[in-house]
Amino acid sequence: MTSLNATPALDCRYRPKWHYAAERNWLNDPNGLVHSNGVYHLFYQHNPFGDVWGNMSWGHATSADLLNWDEQPVAIPCDEQEAIFSGSAMVDTHNTSGFGVGGVPPLVAVYTSAYSPLSPLAGRQAQSLAYSTDDGATWTRYAGNPVLDRASADFRDPKVFWYDGDAGSYWVMAAVEAVRHEVVLYKSGDLKTWEYLSTFGPANATGGVWECPDLFELPVDGDAGNTRWVLVVNLSPGGIAGGSAGQYFLGTFDGVTFRSETTVTEGTQTDDSRMPDYGWLDWGRDYYAAVSFSNAPGGRRLMIGWMNNWQYASSTPSQGWRSAMSLVREVRLETRGGRTMLVQAPTDPFDASGTELFAAGPEPLAAGVRWLPAGASGDVLRIDAEFRPGSAGKVGLVLRAGEAGGVQERTVLAYSPLTGELSLDRTASGNVGFHADFPSVERVPVALDGSGLLRLRIFLDRCSVEVFAQDGLMTLTDQIFPAESSTAVGLLAEGDGATLVSLSVTG
């Protein structure tokens, strides 16, 4: 464990309003996502001693609404023998672990112990338990740790859930052998003793280590009689936009084996030619380690990701704190164009508290950039736009535009009917010089609907853009670091023939 002093001064220019960030110091992967007694618990990889990666511990935040988060004390701190890597948490309703007291179910965390040179298990990664009998306020490490050790240096990120099906009722763990591109499945009746079930992979994207898996069942089009299992596998590097990303497979799970129905390439990926054919959680650069909440009310499947990329995560221009989470997204399976696909809907901070600042349409969209009134500008906005591109070369929006130090800043979101791609260009978005991999243009294929319509919902926060296209069928998430004064919004068209069907700006 390295001792580092927390930076005394905090630079809050880019601190988001609606995306969780620790008050101080480093944050990465979401961990231990669980709902208990009306409270959502967000644990996360955290360095309590500095604003770069190290001293991995579980930070902790709580929320009643998934939007307003209260930071709590560090839940599971690292020590001289182990770092506390990623994992999951569950309400042990039936007290299968025996950790409960007085008939109250415990919360149980399953995490990866990354053992230091001072440990008898130095160099290994194995799975361990901690439990809470006061609803997550304090945590106790299990004396019998680790509970699952494969003598591996890269066995990590356990996601545990209760399976109840034809094969029986028991806990299932999905973890990864990261460098082998494998998801390994185990089962247990008490969370302490584990039995091997099966292995999935390698498949589809294998350009980086596999991390942070998740496995859950969802109805297709809301039909409980027609379900698919979703296997999420995050990887870094090797993502569709470069660096870190998350992919997903759809298939079946019989309590023992996951069988994919959407595998495009089996084994180790030999080239990038099929990358667009894989299932991606997000086509941007900054949505990684996404996993879902356990025990969410109403059977909803709620996910959150780390809004950063390992290519440049330690270099982003904030001081004293670093990194934020995405908005929480509800994921569903819907049939689109004859295919079953994952669709995402964000938890919307503007639903209850937003005020419409500007509205327009329907009207022809003239060539060039039409700047919206100053009252429709801002650094924290929701923008809903519907375009009918028609014969125009491109349509879209210019975001967070302005001038800083004599330099023009803008982030451009544009759709090309010719290529069928939606692009997000952050090459001139503000401070882009802190790392060579940061300036970028992300692209995602988006098909217009049957009437030639493009629907966009865009969330701007002080350091990010999250785009949901065609009602959440495709998403793009990118960080941006513009000047505080760069807040202008404009409508964009290349050539004539486009129609602005509707526009609403909410702040």
C-alpha cells in the first residue's frame, strides 16, 4: 500500500452535476451495485490517498433516486496484504451465508483479493467475501478468505446472482480469466464453497483483457414467456472506438452453461474486420466496466459504467479528483429490424426538475449553423431533437461551442445519410492536448426509422456528452473538457433538404 497525500486543492471546473464523482481522489469501476431497504448502493474502485490509480479500495455512495448521491466512508479498504479489486454485492435474503444476525438478511460482497508481495498468496487474484449486518454502513472481511482461488494471477471481477431454475436454486458467480478471454462460471449454496460449472470464450472482441462480466435474464419485448440471457463482457483495450469498451452476447443459460446465439467470431480475434458486427454496450470512448444492480425494485435491470478510458484515464484535466460514473441506464431487450437488441434508457435528471428553455420545429433546416438563443445555452442540458435528413449531406448539433484563449471550441454531433453513421467529433472540444489518444471522432451506425426520422436524446454535463439515438438503440458516451464559457448550442446542416421535426432544450 502506497501512502500518498490527497491533493489539498480541488479543481471543480469539470465536476459534473448529475454524474457521480468522488469528492476527492481517484475513482474507476463500479462495484457491489445493490438495492436494499429503499437505498441504492454504489461501491467503486477508489484510491483514498490520491487522484491516480493505486491503493485499490471500495469507495461507497448511496442514493434514493439514482441521481442524487451521498458519499459514504470507504467501505472495504486495502491493506498491506491485499488490494480490493472489483466485485458485486447481494442481499442474502435467506441467510445462506450465515452472516445474518437476528433474522435480518446480511449484505454480502464478493470481491477480488489482489495479493501483494507481503501476502503468502503474493501475485494471485482470488475471490473473497465481506459482509454487512447494518445495511452497508460497515463491513467485515470473512475470516475464511479467499473462498475461491484458482492459483491465477488474472482471475477477477466476480458478479454473483441467485439462480432459480430447472437445474436448482443456488448462487452463480461469473468471473473472468482476463488474459485468456474467458468467463468462468461457478455455483454455491452458501457463498463460501464454490463448484465449477463451465467456461465461455474466447469469442468476438478479444483485443484486450476481458474484465467485469455480468449475466442476467431479460424478457424480449416485455414478454415474460420469451426471454434471453445477456452476458456482458468489458474489455480493454480492443473496444470499438479504441481502448476500453463493453460488449454483450445474447443466448441461453440452463444453470450450468451459457450458450451464445450472437457470437460472430469464435476464438481469439484475428483482425478488426468484424468489429462493427459485435454487440457493443456503447460506441463512445468513455463507457467501461458497466455492470448491473442486484435486487433492483420491480425487476428492472439497471446498469452504470465508468465514464473514462484506460488509454488516458490518469491524465484527464482535473485536480484532486478524477473520473465520474455514467448516468444509470435501464436496459431492455427489444426487437428492432427483425433482431433482438439491447436498448438503453437513462435515468433522467430533468424529468422532475428540468425547465424547457427553448423549442422549435417543424421547419426546414437551412444549410450552415443556426445558433440557438443565449437562453438555450448551458453546460448542463438535455437536448431532444428529431431530424428528417432528406437530401442534406449531414444534420446534427454543435455543442459546448465558444472561444477560449483565441481558440474556437465545439463538439459536433452529426448524422450522414450517405454513410448511415452518427458521429461525435471532440477533436476541438476544448482541452484535448493532455493525451495523444484523447482527440477523436466516434461513429455508430444508425438506421433511420420507416419515415426517415432520426431521434436523439443528448445529456450534457460539465465534462461529458451522452447520446441516445433511436430511443436508446445506439449510444455514444464521451468526455469533453471545454472552457466554462463554451456553452453555445447550434443546429447544423450541410446542404439543403433537411427538416427539423422538433427540438427541445431543457435545463
